[in-house]
Amino acid sequence: MKPAIKLTDVGKDFGGTGGKPKRVAVRRVSFSVYPGEVLCIVGKSGCGKSTLVNMMLGLETPSRGSITIDSKPNSGHHRPVAAVFQTDRLLPWRTVVDNAALGLEAAGVSKRQRHDAARPWLERVGLETWGGHYPHELSGGMRQRVSICRAFVLQPEVLILDEAFGHLDEVTAQQLRQDCLKIIAETNTAVIMVTHNIAEALATGHRVLVLGKPAEIIKEFELKAPGPGERKVYPALRDEIFDLIEKQSEYTA
Amino acid sequence: MKAPPAEPAAAIEPPPVAAQEATPETAPAEARWSVGRHTNVLLLLLALLLFWQFAVPLLVPGYVFPTLETVVDKFAAILRSRNTYVDIFNTTLRIIGGFVVSGLVGICFGVALAMSKRLNATFMPVVRFITGVPALTWVLLAIIWFRSTELRIWFLMFVLMAPIVTINTYDGVRSISYELYQMVLSLGPNKFRLLRLIVLPGATPFVFSGLKVGLSFGGRFVVFAEAMSADSGIGSAMYTMNQTFDIAGIIVWTLLLVIVLAVLDVLLTKVERHWFRWRRDFQG
């Protein structure tokens, strides 16, 4: 099976021109994620996770290495990579349905078609009656559901969950995570979940990558338990990953 | 003994967001004009009119500041003249024309300055310089440069309003949330759609603010320009009143200008309210 996304020796430097000192944000990262797989990436704040996400989204160009995405030839207006961010990032001047369909509008799809495409997803996350409302009329959890719709409407091969449940309360985060994982399993989407929360990574991922600072993989854990979301947290693994991250921060202090 | 900690959170916690937001239907009703809501303004206006009617004649002679009665009579006389409406129409047309042209150019130029570092480095100092030039300088230059009075007025409107809208639009684009901008970029829009999806709507609150300031400035400058060079319009009529020492006439024409600007401001506010129906306004 071909990986949905493959990173080969990807690195990113900032500065180094105009007398500014060069700063390595991502040293060297290589991994592949397959359809239906959930790969979790954990690391300390400022280790370069966001830069890595930006490169996968095409917002930053790698200084070295390559990112290959196995994009379907054409299955309608879709983006190969979509993301759900820590904050919902909804456009406040657009209604819920317009926000959910934003990616299709960016691709030039007609209003009717994009609304038709977005509505089933809103129904799927329980927001079918909220389509005409504005984001400020929704709770935090509801807004995050809209941002999940916005990502899935694009039928991406790769979904990046960038601390997607990090700012929600525990119960809402858990419900949303379960809903999201169900959709991921049904759509066979490759998922890269970036998180600070080691327990969340262990409970959700098929594999966990621990990043050092600057970003490079210092250890990879393959989890052999049942499907994502159904596994209990492994206390020993959690402690091991915690120690790894803590040591990294000692080295870079 | 130490008192147990108070529980302010429970006491001041706002109602759930969804409950708070059941307001789209109720908000317009709240915003509707009513005598009860404007009692203070009406009382203040009444007090001023009473002061004008009874106290002002005791303080200053009528040729310095006319009585309320004189002004009301003058108002009626001016309204009876057909030329009045032609003057009001001409001034309104100039204000709206200057507003539309300056607004469009200001918005386009402001967006371009915010999106291009090179354009910004080249033209922003020029725009800042233009905003610092006194209005009187432009009036004097316009009289020398243009023979047509209409051209003079349009030039003045443009040169005084467009930089205000440009700078506000520029600030509006620069104030767009970087996170939102990145999110839209990640969806892969082309440049035109990027403008339509995030840049223009994101900058709109600042654009409206610039348009409102521009309208207010434009209204005052157009009268100034008319007084200096035109043979029609509110400014021209005020200049005629000035030549005949008709203070009541100056007051009436000033009131007419204020009414014209107030009507335009109400219309712009209505457009703004419709445009920003997604926004939860601060209400102090």
C-alpha cells in the first residue's frame, strides 16, 4: 500500500540571510502515514511542530528534503491535505454553512454545490439546524465541530489535527475526538495528530513520534492495542515519553 | 479567622453562549428608535432652544446672534425658494460622488499597499505626506491648477478623502488575524479569492471607519471649496449670506448641511449594520 503522505529528510531553517543568524526549526524528519492510520506527534512547545504542520499544508517550503502526497487524480473539488487547528479559526462574518464550505469556495465551487456538499457533514456532527447562524452564536465545542466539517468537506487524503481538542473541556474534547475518529475510520483518511497531551496520543494513535528540539524524531512507538480511541492509557509508556521530552528540554535549556 | 473564599465566578458568570445569542430576532427591536431611549437628548435640545429663545437676546444683540424666531423665519424663507433644493442637490451630489470615487480608490490603494512590500515602501510615505498637507494649500493649488469649478471641487474631495480611506484600509488589512489568514491560505485559494474570502471582509470594519471619517471630512471640505469657487451649492449660498452679513442665513444653511450629512451618515450606518450583522457589538 502506498503512503498517503511521505516526508523524506524534511528540514526547515529560518534566517541566515541579511546578517540574521540561521535558526534550525526542523532538523531532519522522515515518516510516512498510510490511509486509515493515525500518527501522533508529541513534543515540547517550540520544538518545531507548527513549522512541520505548515510545511505539510504547503504554507512553508522545506529548506531540504521532500514531502510527497499520494493525491487521488480527481474526486471532485478536494484538497489533499486539510487541517483542524487548536482554535476553530472560523471566519466570523460567515454563517456556519459558509464556513463549513469555505474550502470549496476557495476552489471555485458554486454556492449551491458547496452548500449541498457541506450540509451532510453538518448533519453528521449535529449542527444541521445551525447552518444559518454566525460563529459567535455557537459554543466552543460547536465551533470546533464546524471546523472539523470544513476539513472533511474537502475529502482530504491527509487530515492534520493540530492540537484540535486542546482548548476544549475534557468531556467535550473526548466526545469530539470520538466523533472525529469514527469519521476518520469510515473515510479511511490518514491522520497526523499533533498534540502536547501524551495520554491523548497514546489513546488515539497507531503510532507515536516523539520530537526533539529542533524537530527531529527521537523515538517512535508503535502501539499494538485495539483501534484508536478504545485503548487504555499505558502508564509506563506515558512516563517514558514524558522523560524523553523532559530530557530534550534539559538539553536545550 | 480567615473567611472562606468568595465565589465570584458563579455570581458574575455570563449565561451560556447559545442562550446569549438567541438575540438575532430581538436585536433589531432593541436598536429601534424610541422617544423613551432618547429622552435625555430631547431634553437637552429643548433646554438649548429655550436658552436660545430667552437668554441669548439678553446676552448679545440680534446682529451678532439672531433670535430663534428670526432663524425659523429665515429657514422657512429659504425652504420656499426653489434654488435651495438645487443647491442642496448639487452639494449632496458632490459629496456622494467624492465619497464613492475616493472610497473606491482608497480601498484599492490601501489593499495594494498592505499586500505589497514594494508598493508600501514607495507610496506609503507619499500618502502620509499628503494627509499632512493643510486643506487650505490644496484649495489654493486647485484654484491655480483648474479652471473648472467642478474639477476644483472634485479634486479637493479626492485629495482630502482618499488618503483617509487608504490609510484606514491599509490598517484594516494589517489587522487581519494571522491565524485566519493562514487557515484560508491552507485551502489553496487563488489571489482573487484570497482577497474576497479574507482580505476585504477582514479589513471592512476599518474601511467603514475610514469611509465615515472621509464622509464627515468630505462634507465639510466640499462646502469650503464651494464657498471659494463655486456658483451653486450650500457653500456658495453660505458665502452669499456672509457677503450680506446675514447670520441667520449662515445658521440655516449650516443646519441644512448638517441635515444632509446626518442623512448620509444614517444611510451609511444602515449599510454598516447590515454588513456587520455577524458582529456582536460592544454596548457600554
